[in-house]
Amino acid sequence: MGVLSTLLWTPALGALLLALIPQQKLYLVRPLALLFTGITLLLSCILVFNYNNADASLQFSEYFLLNPKFGSSYALGVDGVSLPMVLLATLLMCIALLASLNLTERVKGYHICLLLLEFGMLGVFLAQDWAIFYIFWEVTLIPLFFLIDRWGGKRRHAASLNFVLYTMGGSVFMLISLIAVYEYVPEHVSLMQAVSVVAETMPHDKQVWALLGFLIGFGVKMPVFPLHGWLPLAHVEAPSPVSILLSGILLKMGAYGLIRAVVMLPEAAQTLQPLLVFLALFGMIYGGLLAWRQSDLKAMVAYSSVSHLGIVLLGIASLNEMGMTGAVLQMSAHGLIAGAMFLLVGLLYERTHTRNIQDYSAIIQVMPRFTFLTTLVLLAAMGLPGSVGFIAEFHALLGGFQQWGGWMVFFSFSILISAAYCMRTINLLFTGTTKPAMLAIPDLKNHELLAAGVLVAGIVFFGLVPHFISDLSVATINQMNKNIQLQINPAV
């Protein structure tokens, strides 16, 4: 078994062992779950350490033919786009487990669902065959449905059902597009590398319809306006550790899939470019305005994700190297920033049992640790120089400016809106006079400080030394850009 298979199946093995633990030994559940997620994080770090940044091809590849008749195979591999997502997924899963130490209800089932969710997420990023990609995509629905429905808030049943219906509806369009593309693959296989040449044989109009199907399927998960209806309710009602994964990783699955689809169908992407940039810029401003108006802290972070994922879509829509680099960087940056924000908001809610921002003021006097970390995260969310958010947004802005020039003024509006709601949050949370009900709130505990500190350290470190994260992707993105330009401009 190769290193990628070991990485992929470790969480599934952990879930199986947890399921076999008898009721009288439930004290073993948390240590075992942390052990298996720690192993997956270690394996992903080993991948990063041994990854050749200069090689744009797939690395650590594994291949096993599953169904010769349909051409499906168990194919795994990583490149400069998938590897950062693998590392982010394993890191945030460890953070989510640390944030779950206060959970007391149905602990065993909760940790089994988390491990199965990690298994599905890793499968999406490691899969190099569209057939198993789709299977892993659907696998993530099952544990996430139960995590929201069984451990969520008052409206958890509506939130879980909304999430599943939206995602399954989008998946139907994605499946139709996959079948349509498969018909034009000469070898009739579903390997991503083989399918990547389909643009040479597939009629242009059918390419456009196929990419529209992919846009709907992946756009629901990102989410792209107006397919974002499930997101605010799911974020608000999900347990905070689940919100960390939902925003930090699950949304990136949609962006990751859309990147693969655009590289596969670049001519269709060029045709739909006006639509893509409109959805990106509108989503950035729309999400920012809704975040600005929220009094619920989790709803604010949820709508801010719509705005920040608009930056990813903008980078993809630019169809140039700088924009695509910004998209991949923003995926990593938003994973760290949104994960940290949901973690800190969740820890605050556990102490106060309210998410209404109007109920707080001057909690800096009782929670200095929390105040310091939250302020850094909010400043990073508004793209402050020195944070990883700034690096990502700057690349996306340059890519957009190369393609559309003055239209990027709308990008600037979204940055100003982000600054407005971030500064408003800092003002309401940390200034003024401490309310009597907030005087007895304990500050972050050591394990909570560790979980939040790791994410904040990543935000600052990769903001100051961005080449550690950008170097992973540069060769792959350069190769993707060459392939896109070759299809769009064959004479160049």
C-alpha cells in the first residue's frame, strides 16, 4: 500500500475501530480519534516534505483498475493544487477534534462521523479518476448530514435537510456533465488525465453545457451566488467544530472541482468568462454586505465566506497564471482564516450561550488571549498586509486586472466592505464598558489556545513568508495555464 492509500484509509480504519469499542470503554474514543487524525496529519506533512515543487506532474501516484468495462480505476495522486488541500484538511480535522473536547452527548457516534468525513474529503482531493472522485464527493454527505442533524442547534433538522438537498441537486448536474464528457474520451476511461484531452473532440456547444453543469454542481458547494441558500443556516446550526470543517474544507472541494473542470474545458470557460466574473464580483459584494448586516456572529462568518470564495471564482475566471495562483492561495488562506473564526466564535458561544454581537462589549478585560487572537484573525479576513489573506487577494487582484482592467474597482469595493464588518466586529466585541453578565467569562484554556494559536500562527507565518505555500503550486499552475492558453490560442 502506497503512502496515499495509507493516508486515505487511516481515518476509515479509525472509524471502524471506534465502532467496535464497547460502551463501557468510551473513554478510549477521544484518544483514538486524536491518534488517527494525528497520523493522517503526520502523513500529509511527510508528503509535503517529499514533494518535488519543480515537477508539475502527478506525484506519489497509485493505480488499480476497478472496472475494465467502464474504464474506472482506483487512481490516486497529488499535484500542486491538491496537496495544499490535503494538508489543510488533515490540520483542520485535528483542530476540530481539539475543539470538541467539551462535547458530552453521543461522543462515539460524533467522532466516527468526523473520521468518515475526513475519509471522504481526502478522497476528493486525492482521486485522479472522475468515477471515484464522484463517489468520495457523495460520501461526505452522509457523515455531515448526521453531524448537523444530531449535534446541531434548534433548527438542525432543516439545516441538514437543506444541505443535503442542495448538494445532491448540484451533484445531479455534475454527474450529467461527467457522463457527457466521458462519451468523448477516446479510450472510454474516467481517468482525469485521459479526460483532460476531451476538448479536442467534444463540440464547443456541448463543452459549454457540460461546464455549466459543473458550475452548478461545484458552485453549490463553493458556494456561488445564487446557489448559496443552504450555507448560512447550515453554518449557524452546525456545531462549531463542524463549521470549521464545513467552511475550511468542504467549500474548497467545490473550488477544487471547478478548477479541474475549467482546465479540462478551457474553451467553454472562455465563452462563459463574462458570466463567471459577474458571479464572482457580485458574490464578493453581496456576501460582504450581508455579513455587514448580521448580528449573529456565525451568520456573519458564513456570509463572509460567500464573499471570500468569490475571490477564488474571480481567480479561476481570469484564466491566467496570476489569477489561478490567487485562487489556490485564497483557498488555503480562507481555510485558515474561516477555520480560526468559527473556532473562536464557537469557544465564545460555549462560555456565553449567545452569538448576538450586541450582547458583548469590552471582553478584552476578561479574555485577553481571546481578544488578541480574534483581532488578528479579523484583520487577516479584511486582507491586512502581513497576513496570508493579503497575499491571496493581491494575486487574485493582479490576475483580474490583467484580464479586465478597470472592472477591478468592484473588487476594491468588496475589500472595503470586508474592512467595514471586521472593524465593526472588533469595535463591538472589545471596546466600551464590560457588561456585568460578561465579567465572569473564563479566558481560553490551554488546549483551546493551542488549537487557535496554530491557525493564527499559520495565518501570520504564510503571510510573512508566502513562498512556503506558493512554491507548492507554482509548477502545477504554470502547466495548467500553458494547457489553457494552448487550447484557447492554438497559434501561440
